[in-house]
Amino acid sequence: MSTRPVDQPSLWMYLSGLVVAFTGLWAARSVMEDKQFTNLMMALVLAGFVFSYLARRLGWFEQSPGVLLRWLFAGLIVYALFSFWTQGWVLPFDMEITYGGTAIAFLSWLVVFASFMLASDEHVLFVAVPVVALLGVTAPALSGYQSFWLFTIFLGNAAFLLAHENARRIYAGAPSNPFLMRSQVVVALTCGVLAALTGIVVSWPLRDTTLRLSGGALPANLAAVTSNNSVSSSFAQPAVPVGSGPVSLSEQAVLEVESTEPLYWRGSVYVRYTGRGWANPRFGFFSRSLFDADMPFAELPERRDGLYSLEVPPVTAEPVRYREVKQRFKLLYGASNIIYAAPQVTVLRFPNLAVRVDATGSFTTFYGYRAGTEYEVISRVPDPTPEDLRNAPPATPADVGTVYFELPANPSRRLQELAQRLTSGYTNNYDKVMALKQYVENTCDYNLNAPAVPIGKDAAEFFLFESREGYCDLFSTALAVLARYAGIPSRIATGFLPGDRQPDGKFIAREKHRHQWTEIYFPGYGWLPFDPTEGARDVTNSADRKQKRQHFWRMLTERYGNLPWVLLVSAIGLLLFAAGNELSGRLTLARRPASRVVRAYLRAVAMLQRAGVPRKGWMTPSEYAARVQQALPEAAEPMWALTRLLERSEYGPGILEAEAAQAEKQVQQIRTAIGRRYRWWRLARRNSALWR
């Protein structure tokens, strides 16, 4: 029994499509803590691509068993997603607390579903659609380094898929041509390199966006710094970068605070130093809801003035000495899910019950809140004297946890030696911290226009030993890292400075008051703020800084090192190679016998059309040859011979060099026949005119 011819798949198409799919799944893996889920997704996608490739080679997609197996698997996925959605076996266990977790899980399964349905090149190409959605969902939670390489790899392979699918569709049935494949690879590499270079250039004007969204900020004394494109929304982020380059914030009012005294309004806390910023272990700190949904109805939190009163369990031991401070907050602009307060909070009165507190004492609300929302906080603010802190025993991992003592994966010997040298003459942690704080204040300058930390360098090391200028994120990072090298537990906090005091006694915290500071743990008193920007010299608006205008390309190289040069040279080289490859391919194709026959045929058609024998678009070469035989019998024989050569070269086994030379002779014979016809026609017209 004969079978239908099978559309043979391209191995390169499926391999490139697999890389595209894996870029999206790797982004999901970078965001989610449940590695078993992402490993399962990758294994299923690999199996799906292998199945689809073999199914096309063996013709299963055109046969009933293959179609049945294909849709059976699709039905199983749909059944799993909709019937077992709440049971968790097809979903990651951290879906609810991961940024965009539900969308990531759904899109991952969609990529798996698509991988088993790749019955054509077009299907492979459209795998990029759910993958680019997956990259978009995970992008806010990825580091800049991860986003850069994942999107670059995705764009390069997506460009190859487009070029390769287009070439296979246009040149279907034609013999393989190495020049075409090479051109497709060059196009893909060029697109990837140009996309990477464009990303670097475009990211420069947006260099301060991540800082503003993450809660980084400026000291209060920089009120003159304004910007019309400030971002007042505040949402909890899994990580915060530091040293991202020049930044400016606006006078936009964000919080109105009614308090008996000015304090730091803390929002988020970060504990793990990565060398480029700070992050929180997603499951190192468990959070808990302040509201127990299973409590008896009679014990529900009391609601007064539109606020629920929620008791806050202590996250650290109660301070030996403290003062109780009541605050009332009102969000004036934007939206947030971070609840700001002066630590340590004991009572929170909030408009809804969906409030969580984590092990750092930071608060978030699941639903978020918008401008106009008000809430109240009662805090027990530690009130130690310097002598109390000098007498406090050194903190140990048993007191606060080992995570606050952790150093980067690759510790810096220079930072370690500096911390030991600065603290060697002191016997208590308070004096050690003050020595480190004063060193950072006296050594480094506060500068909003400081260049970004180059890629590949440790932020604290670059700040302390090379640039010696930056803003609050680098100052707080330097103090926290030095404290850890000195064996003192530390972390960084983001939020707002007290703000501007108003005539009625309230405080207005503006965009320019967003801030980042260091917190040090002292047994008996908890986490206390230390701000190394307090005594630093501000050189942002100094005359010498204004005169130091850096060229745009120099600023890029300061931030990214040699990467912009490498990408630029690669892009130029690839473009030149692509142009040379195209020119070489055209010259080679032009010398092929088949190409010579095609050009000869086209010249003959052009001559015949000028002679009054037009070729309609629907005519085949044989139909046109018959039309020439009827209209111009003198040219019929060479035209038929040229047509047979054309058909053999394009639709048959091909022709030899000697036969290509025959095509040129046929064109000459057609030209001679047309010239003879024109001479008799012109002579007839002249005799007719004379006779009349």
C-alpha cells in the first residue's frame, strides 16, 4: 500500500526551538524555589520535542494512531490543569508566594503542551509565543544579568527560526544550499548581538527605575533633586540591586505620617548579599498571616473607624528598654503592598485582614492598597544608650541566625583585611560598628551621579577601593558587608526617612526621602539602624562634578566594562560577514548552469514581449512556448528548446555546463528571428505608405 509523502522536518529547526523553550523554562527556574517542578517541565518539553520530531519523520501525524496519541496527551494536560488545579501535583508548591506564580505555572504547562504538537515548521516557530510571555512574567523577578542573557539567547534563536522556516517554505524541494544555511545562522547571530547591544543602550536612561521600585532612595538634604518621571508605587521585591548608576527622584509626596517623633519608616528588609545587591531566601524566612481564619467568630479582630486591630507576634526578643510610639500613615500617591512602620511593631490597625509579617518584621498586604488609605501602628522603639550597647554581649548565630553572618560566595580578602584593621582596637560590637561607619562616611563621597558598578565586580569592594562615591544603597551595603567581615550580624533595610515636618506637626515623606540604611543586631535590643550617609560629604552639585561630563559611550563602558565594545565589534563583524556571504552566494549562484539558463530564458521572454508576444502571469513555460509558436513561428524552435532546458534545470535532474551554453545560442536565434520579423514588418509598412 502506498503512503503519502512525508514532510521531512529540519533537525536544526527543532534544536533551535528547544533552546527557545528552555530559555523560558530557565527563567521560571530562576524565579521559583520548587526545582522539581521546573525540572519536570524541562524533561517533558525535551520529550515533547523528541516525540514531535520522530513523529514527523515517521509520518505519525498523518496517521490515525499518531493523531490519537497527540490529542490524548493534550487532553491529559488539560485534564490535569483544570481537574487537579487545587490538588497541587501539577503545580509548584511555592506558586502562591512567587511573583507571578500562577501565570508562570500555566505558561510552563502551555510550553509542554505545545512541544508535543509540533506537526509543522510553523508550529515550532510559534513555540516562541508562550515563551516570550513567560520571559515577560518572570522579568521583574530576574536579575539584570539573567534577563540580559536569557532575552539575548531567545532573540537569536527566534531570529534563526524565522529565517530557517522562511527559507524552507520558499525553497521547498530544492537541493540543499550551504550558503542559505550560513546566511540564516549569521542573521540569527546578528539579531542576538544587536539586541544585546540595544538592550545595554536603552537600559541606560532607565538605570534608576529598578532602584525606585525597590525602595532605594536619597537622603533628606537633597531636596533640590527633582524629576517628572518618578515612580511612587512600592511593591515587595525578592531582590534589590545596588550601584546601578546615576539616579534622580522627585518632590512627589508619598506618605503622610502623624507621629510624636521622627523615625525611619521601614518597609522591606534584605539579608543575603549577592555581590551585586541584596536578596532574601524565598524559604529561609517564613511569613505568617496576622489573621487566623479558623478562630471562633466571637474572637475576630475588632473593627473600629474602618480598621482592624491585629496583634503582631514578636519576631525578636522584646527590647530591654524601649519607648512606645504611635503612628498614623496615609498613602498620598500611587499604590503599594508594603506596610511602612517604625520597628518593632506590636499592634497594627489596617483596613483589611490580609496582612502578613515575615521573620524580619516586615509587613505586606496580599491585596495591596491605593492612595487615600490610612492605617495605624504602635511600635516599641528600642531606646538604648551608647553605654548600653557597649555592655551588650556580642551576638552569635544562636541569637539571630546564621544567615546574618553570611559572606558572598567568593569572599573578598581586601574587605576582610580592612574590616579587621578598622575594628582590631575595640572590644565591643558598638565601637566596632561606629568605627566602620565613620570610615565609610569619611572615605566615600555622596554623589547621585556616581557611575554604576561594572559588571563582574563586587559592589562593596568597588565602592570602597575604586570609585569611593555613590548614594545610600552603596553606603549601607558597604557598612553591612564590613560588619559581617568583622563577625557582626547585619542586614539592610529600605523605606523612608522621616520626611518634611509640616506646621501641624505631621511629616510628609516624598520620593526624595526613599532611603536604604544598615541594621545591626544587639542582644537585648534587637535590630538598630545605622546610617553611614549621615556624615558623608555631598558632592552631587559641586562645580567640579558638573564640569565632569562623561561621554555616553564612556558611561556605558564604566557600567558594563568591555561588553559594549565586544558586542559592537561582533555586530559590525557579523554584518560584514553577512554582506560578504550574500555577495559570495549570489556570485556562486550566478555561475551555476541552472542560473544561466534562467537568466537566458528571462532575456528571451523580455525580447518577445517587446516584439508583441506578452507572457501572462498564469502561463506555464510550455503554454508560453505554444503562444510564441502561434504568434511568431520563426522563433518557435529555439523557444521550445530553451523551454525544455529551463524545465530540466528547475524541475528535473539538472543540466550540464555545455547545455547552459546552448541556452545562450537559443537566445541569439530568438533575437535573430525577432529582428527578421521586424525588418519585413517595417518594409511592408513603408511600401503600403508609398502605394497610398
